[in-house]
Amino acid sequence: MLFSYKAKKSDGTEYEGTLEAPDKFALYKELHAQGEAVLSVKEKSAKRGLKGALDISFGGTKAAERIMFAKNLSAMLKAGLPLARALSVLERQMTSKAWKPIFIALGAELAKGSAFSSALAAFPKTFTPLFVSMVAAGEESGNLSGSLSIVGDQLEKSYQLQKKVRGAMMYPAIILCLMVAIGVLMFIYVVPKLTSTFKEFNVELPFATRLIIGASDLMQAHYLSLLAAVVAFVVAFVFFRKSASGKRFFGKLVIKLPVIGTIAKEVNSARTARTLSSLLSSGVDVVHAIRITSSVVQNVHYQNMLNRTAEGIQKGSTLQSLFMPRGDIYPPFVAEMIGVGEETGSLSKVLVEVATFYEGEVDQKTKDMSSIIEPFLMVAIGVGVGFFALAIISPIYSLSNNI
């Protein structure tokens, strides 16, 4: 939740700011820990309306905007602009209203002398642990512009990879939805008119025709019950998908599916390799980098594996020895390349090559998958149309012969 507040510093100076916190009590506690007295707190309303509902965003900010934030800020810092001045310029560039309270809060925190990474950490829905950790590493090393450039590239690659996978799934999803919609309309409006005609002639109908008529009668007589059943199924599916057991089930299912499983493994391999490379090249220690990477991958089985890997590294194991037994989720090539990187002392560079390789593989496979799915969809549509036509035309021919 986002709150605007008014507080008083220890020297008596009053100021206003914006901060994200789970609730008002957490905000009071955080400001009190800094030695400040809270005068007033007001919750800021979230973005409403159709535009907000249609935004594919994280905490009100789009992925493309976060990429622009990182890259443009990096370029301005590299050109010699002070951080506060660079943020002021960026605030004018960002057209989305969701960024305004963020820039206000960042400016207030910097004015108080807080570290930039600490200010970013107050907005976890916009700036992920990966983003914050890389900024912190850049501040410590004195190369903030370089770290922002790396995180900008990492976010862009991840975004492009996600777009490719979604794009490959979009076409078949639209076709299937249209098929279902057309089928429902046929059952509700077309079949009943034909049914009344068949009943007038009182002839025995083929099984396929009786099946279609029965489905049509069921949909018309119990459409509210069917609609309620569909809604209940969707709600149950969503709750199960978000539960711990649901995440384990679907995470394993995606890996095991033919074709889809291979792409899922390569997507997670690319994401793991690029995130680790970005963090290591920014100076983040390997254990912390692995834990942050576990929060970037979305499959719970990859998250658990990376968390165990971080524990293994703390106990003295090598990264290759921990990745090698997990060929069920990471291709053996990943472990082999990690071993090369550890032996040569160039792990971050090798991981970039691994990420680039698998991103290329995913790109090609998603294109191939679109080409493969299309004929299968055409066959499915043909079978459905053929069955429906046969069920309707057969009795019409029978009636013609009787007449």
C-alpha cells in the first residue's frame, strides 16, 4: 500500500513524503526507527478505471517504463549529471501518473541523505530485489551508471524473452476461444431452429444429431447452472494455481509436457544465467546472487533448487557440482558451462554466453511451435465443422428422401 505522510525530523524540521508499506503501523514503525515523529498519514488511492485494469504492469508501472528508467538514468549519470538532477529529468520524461509518487519519495529520501538503493527498496512492486541489489553494488563500487546499464539490459532481455513466449501462445489461444464462442452461439441460436424442424417430421435422428440437440437443450434449460459451474471452476482453478500444492503441480507439469517442457527449461536456463551474470558482474557475492535469482524465476521447483544451491555454496560446494545432478530441470550444458566459468575465473562472461544461446533457442522454438500448431488447429477446426455439418445435413437428406 502507498501512503503519503507528514513527519518531523529530530531537529524539528517538518517534511512530506510518500512511502510504500504493508499498513500504517509498519510505516509508523519504520519512520520511528529513523528517529522521526509522524504527524499525519494518508493512504493514496490506487489507479482505477479501464485503463488501469488493462495495464500489464507491476505495482502500476510497466516493464518497458522500468527498462527506460534504468537505461536513461544510467546514461545521464555517465554524462556527469548528479543523481538528484537526473531523477528530476526522468520525472518529466515519464508520462505515467504511477511514477509521480515514486519520484517524490526518491527525492525526499535522497534529500535526507539515504542511499539510493534504500530509497528504491521502499517500492518492491516496481524495483525488484535484483534491481535494488545491483544498485547497491553499484553504489559500493562507485559505478552506479554501469550497474544501472547492466540491470537495464537484463530487464530488456527478460522482457523480450517473455514477449516471445507469450506471442507464440497468443495465436492458438485466440483460435481456441473463437472456436468455443462460435460453438456456444451455434448451440444457442442455430440448433434450436433445426430441432423444431426435425420434430415436426417425427423421424429417427442419427446419434450425432441427437447428441448435438441434447447439448443444445441442456445449455438452454440450465444456462445459469452451467455459467455458475464455469465460474466456480475458474475460481477454484485460480485458487489452486496460487496454492503451494498447485504451484508444485503446475510447475512440474510444465516441465514434463512435450515441446512446452523443453521451452520452459530453456526459458528458465536463460533467465537464471542472465540474472546471475548481471549480479556477479556488478559485484554481488555469489550466495546473495543465487538467492536473488531464485526470486526472479517463477517456477517453484527452480526456486527450491536455487535456494538449496545457495546453501550448498555456503558449505563449500562448487556451483557446477550443485547444478550437475539437476538435469531434470537444467540442461546438462548449463552445468558444463558453469564448470568452465569456475575453472577459468570468468563465470559471469560464460553465463552471458549461456543466456544468449538459450534465448536464441527459445526464439527459434517459439517460431517453430507457431508453425507446428497452426496445421493442428486447422485439423481440429475441420473435424469440428465436419462433425457438426454431418450431424445437421444427414437428417436433412433423410427428410428429403421421405418427402
